Amino acid sequence: MTSSISPLTHFDAQGQAHMVDVAAKPATHRIAVAGGRIQMLPETLALIESGSAKKGDVLGIARIAGIQAAKKTSELIPLCHPLPLTRVAIDFEAASAHVAGAIGIFCSATVETVGPTGVEMEALTAVQVALLTIYDMCKAVDRGMTITDVRVLEKHGGKSGSFVAR
């Protein structure tokens, strides 16, 4: 039985971890979009939306944190290549009604580069850190917040082409 799953690229023939050699890969325009959500109490969402959180502009600070995280991904994930990012955009969408039972904020990160490898890890890191920043800024009023559903939503560019999550 053959598998359609590619072998793991971060291991050599002896099973040792290594950074993938991308020197021979052409530099192409690459885009990745990741998303995730933080669920919270309705009162917490109202506090964020009104701009009256004690620590300041929650979403503004979370946006900057997400951008900064994308830029530092190779420092956090051991085998990621440092990449010259050409764009990082962080967007938030509040769900104040019970959308699938979840009140909270959806965060998406769009990351772009022109380089030899993709930016999925940068997009995922940006989303995680932006959501963690929201948690940090609001934990005094809602320790039960839950970060969930973080995943790659789409990617474009490179040899493997496009991927769009269902």
C-alpha cells in the first residue's frame, strides 16, 4: 500500500533533524493565510469592542504582536528559515452572536514573501501570538477564554501550488 503523504523533509536519511536545503529552489511569490479564534464571555467581547479594557486597545496591540511574531518565527521554530517578509496583515472579526456556539474573535493573518520557501509557519505564528495577546490583555476579567481552531486556511506559490482548506 502506498501513501500519498510525502516523507517528512526535516529529517535526513539517518533520521536526524536538519534544516531543509532550499538553495536550489527558485524565489517565487508565496502567500499563506492562517486563522484561529478566541472564545470568551459576552462581557469580555463588549469590553474589547468598547475600547475600555484596562490595558488599552486590545486589538491594536494584538495586531502589532502578530506582525512582530511573524517576523520572528525563525527564532521560535528551530528549523524554519529566516525569510524576508514583504507583507503581514492581521485582521479581526468579532462574533457577538452565538455563531456555532462561540462568542469571541476570529483572527486571520496573511503573510507574503518572495523567496524559496513558504510562509505558512509565519502565518500560524502570527495568529497564535495575536490571540495570546488578547488573552493576556483580558485575562483579569475572563480566565476561561479558549484559543481554538488555529490552522492554515490557504497557501499559494511554490512547487506544491495552491491549497485552500475546506
